[in-house]
Amino acid sequence: MYRAIVASRIRRAWRHIDQGDYVHVLDQLAPRFVHRFAGDHALAGTRHHPEAARAWYQRLYRLLPGIRFEVTDVLVAGWPWRTRAVALVKVHATVADGPYESDLAQVVDLRWGRITGLSMHEDSQKLAAALARLHAAGVPEAAAPPIQDPAAPVSPRTPAPAPRR
């Protein structure tokens, strides 16, 4: 029963993503998480900060407006304290010179219902080629470096409290 509930939540999250509602996913992130997209292109990289994950989704929808996702299967293993789900997803989009279609595998790690890890694995060469076509068609962001976490603010080091006697 638990695994069926998790699979249903994963499918629901993808329905939200398909409609452009990435905030639904951001709201489920644990305080400490990893958001990773494989490859070497504008959508690649690893993020640990909610604002960086938000910026990634915003870039995704700017680069591929009208992108559509079709979940073909969800596999779930584990228990509430350590769950792993894999969603198999078909991706449909339009790039500058025609359709783009690909298959994506997303690994979702959960602890007590909160997302601690999102790792997306798509044909990175195929996606990089589509982004290169977008860049050639006049979309500079398609060749931008991956979105990273914001730099940690530099603060003066506070002295350690004096030992108590």
C-alpha cells in the first residue's frame, strides 16, 4: 500500500510539472536535498539550494516552452524512512527547427515524505544537440553555464564563547 501511495504522489508531481507548476515539487524538498541533472549543458549540474532549483525550473520552461511530460512507469522501493522511486518519462518539446523527443529516468529519494534527492538522467548528447540548435537560432541562454547554488555569504568569523568555569 505504501509503495502505491508514493507512486501516486510521483505521478501527481509530474502532472504538476507538465502544467508548468514546478512550485509543487519545490514545496516537497527536504531542508537538505540534492537536485541533479546529468550532462554538460545549460540544464546540467547539481544544486542544493531552493533558489537554485527554482532558477533551474524557470530556465527549463524558458528554453523549452510548451514542454510536455508523459510518465510511462513508476517503480518504488523502501519504507517511509528511506524510499527510492524511479519515474520513467517521455519528454516532448519543440526546439527552433522542429520536435524534440527523449526518454528521461528520474530517481527520487525520499525520507518521511520529503524529497532529499532528485536525479534526472536523459540522453545528454541528444539534449545538448537540441540546446545547440536553440543557441544557433538566437537563444543565448541555451549555451549558458549550468545553474549553481548561490555563493554563501561571507560573514566575519564570530569568536567562540569563552569556556565556562
